[in-house]
Amino acid sequence: RINEITVYSKTSKGSFYYYFPKGKEQVCIESLKAYSIKLSFKYWELFEKSNTLEGGLRNIIEYSKTEIEKSQYNNSSLLINISQEIDSNYKEIQMVCKDLFKLIINTIESFFLKYYIKNWKQSSRVFVLKLKGAIVLSKACETTIFLTDLSKEYSEFK
């Protein structure tokens, strides 16, 4: 795999190990960090495009749906990957994934808090669990009906 990375990036192995002395594990960690921060910012952007909590959550669901469809059900969601890697055998990856998952959870929690939802913490975590479940089912069944159903659920959110 390192050969693939160096060929694709047009760098030498020496340069690769200069920037990533720990090799594949470090590349994995840095990639997870970069994409988690990017996802968190994307969620913020999608949420801010709406003037309601429900609209912001639907934007996030629709974004997830679009990403799965674009990948033709081949790629999973970063949200799913991070939550799965929390059980990794590599302690460093495990710790980083826990922190990154907290980042995404905190981003979603802030949306609920912004709208003074009484049980904001619990409500936001339920949303994340439902989103994860809908993404997993969508990929496994190669249909986004689960995300569509979730979007409908949040159009009636109180």
C-alpha cells in the first residue's frame, strides 16, 4: 500500500517516511483527523444553510445520502469508519477515533443546544445513532430509502 501512495502522490519512499515516520498507522491517523475535521465543518456549513434545527438535520441526512449514492454504495461514511475504529487493536488509532467521534458528536450537540432543545444531549446522540444506522443499512441494501425515511422523521421533529 505504501508503494501505491508514493506512486499516486509522485513522491519517494524516503519523503514518505520523512513526513510519516510511523508509516501506515500514522497516515491512517492523519487521514482520519483531516477528514473528520472536514466532515465537522461540512456539517456546520449544512446546518447554517437552514434557519431551523429540522432543516439543518435534513441537510446533513441529504448530504449523507448524496455521498453514498455518488460512491455507488461502495464507500462507507467517515462517521461509520471512525465509530468502527474505536474498537481497533491499535491503541493510538483507537484514542484518536474516540476524540474524532467526540468532535462530530459535539458538533451535532451544538445544533440542538442552539435551539434550546430540553434534552439536547440525548436528542443529538439519538440523531447520530439513527444517522449511523441509516447509513449502514443504505450501504448494505444499496438503497437510500433508510436515509429518506430518517429525513421524513426529522421534518416532523418537535
